Amino acid sequence: MAGRFITLEGGEGVGKTTNKAFIEQWLAGHDIPYLATREPGGTPYAEKIRTLLLDHQTEAVDGMAELLLIFAARAQHLARVIRPALEQGVWVLCDRFTDATYAYQGGGRGLDMGQIAHLETLVQGSLRPDLTLILDIEPTLGMARANQRGELDRFEVEQMSFFERVRNTYLELARLTPARYQVIDASQSLGQVQQHIAAALEPLLP
Ligand code: Z5A
């Protein structure tokens, strides 16, 4: 049986890293073989592209150049890690995937959603996550949490209006295809957030 593909999404500081660890425990507790990974990145080659994307640059980065790099990293990640795992029945838990591209490059940067959809089909074919958990939080609260970690990357230095557009795009994606998404209020206590996550995962169990 093919593995299930779960993605974790949301704006800055929503708690993806924290809750990814919880989901890993949940999967292990149910004896499910899984692989935890992230985007951009997930392979040595794609992690190099991640560094290029997140590091501050001395020249302005063109939005289309950024978009193509993200999909280049994704193509490598899919070919080397995600597809082989799913084909072997291993579940894949991915910290961000193509919904982040719609939210950040489409919503945040204002790139054409149709072009993103075109690249999505080109790179992924029909592959889409089985479940996408969107951790949703007011951007000011998320940034306050993210700021506690220190140095900010090339995305985290954007204006608050950018993060508002990112958030609105995620919510719109969930509204358009409700069967695939679970939007979870990430301003709740960690315990409450994790209760909702566990409830969203249960229906995936064989
Ligand atoms: N990007 C893109 O533009 N396009 C794409 O297609 C893709 C990505 C795939 C890197 O992502 C960047 O890549 C990202 C978008 C872009 N932009 N940025 N920046 P990333 O996922 O690596 O980076 P991130 O979004 O900044 O995630 P993060 O830094 O790892 O934050 P997080 O994982 O969501 O949060 P956290 O570290 O788990 O939690 C933050 C703090 O809050 C921490 O102290 C926790 O203990 C605390 N926390 C968490 N939950 C709670 C609750 N419920 N209550 C109280 N405190 C909490």
C-alpha cells in the first residue's frame, strides 16, 4: 500500500517545527513507517538551493528566479526522497510544500497563481498531499514567536502586509479544497493544538 503524504504549513512562528516532532511521535506510536523532511530542501542538493533562497543576497532577487529555484529543489526532493518513500509504503511528513509556494510567492510576492499551478503540474504530475495541516495564527503573534529565535532570514524581514497576504492565501486554499486541509488555530496552547492535530490524523489510519 502506498504511504500517506502529510504536509505542515503556516506563516512564521506558527509552531511547525514544534508540532512536527509531535506528529513524528504520533506516527511512531502507531507503528507507522515514516520519513520526516522539509522544503525547501530535503536532499543535499535541494538543501543547497534552500541556503541560496534563505540567505540575504547583495542583489535584488527576481520573483520568477525565486519561484523556479523552489520548484527545482522540489523536483529533486520528489525524485530522490518523496516518491520513493511513498512507493515503498512509507508515510512522508513534510514541513512545507507547494501550498507555501502559493502562499509566499503567489500571495506574498504577487506572482501569477496560474503560473504556479502550471509548474505544480509540471513538477508533481498529479501528486498532492493526502492531508495538509495549516497552523493559523495572527502574523504579529507568529512573528513575535519567530523573533525569539534571533537572526531573521530573507523571508522573515518582509513587511507585516506580506505575512497578512501569506495567511490569507493559506486560508483561501483551505476554503477552496476543504477535503484536503485542516486549519488549526495555532494561538491556542500547545496541548490544544496537538489535540486538534491528532484528531486530523486519525482518519488517515489504515
Ligand atoms: N518558502 C517559500 O517562500 N516558498 C515555498 O514554496 C517554501 C518555503 C516551501 C523557510 O521556511 C522559508 O521558506 C519560509 C517560507 C519559504 N519563510 N520564512 N521564514 P521554514 O519553515 O524553514 O521557516 P519558518 O516558517 O520561519 O518556520 P520556523 O522558523 O521553523 O518556525 P515554526 O517551525 O513555525 O515555529 P517553531 O519554531 O515551532 O515555534 C516558534 C516558537 O513558538 C518556539 O519558541 C515555540 O516553542 C513557540 N510555540 C510553538 N507553538 C506554540 C504554542 N502553541 N503556544 C506558545 N508557543 C508556541
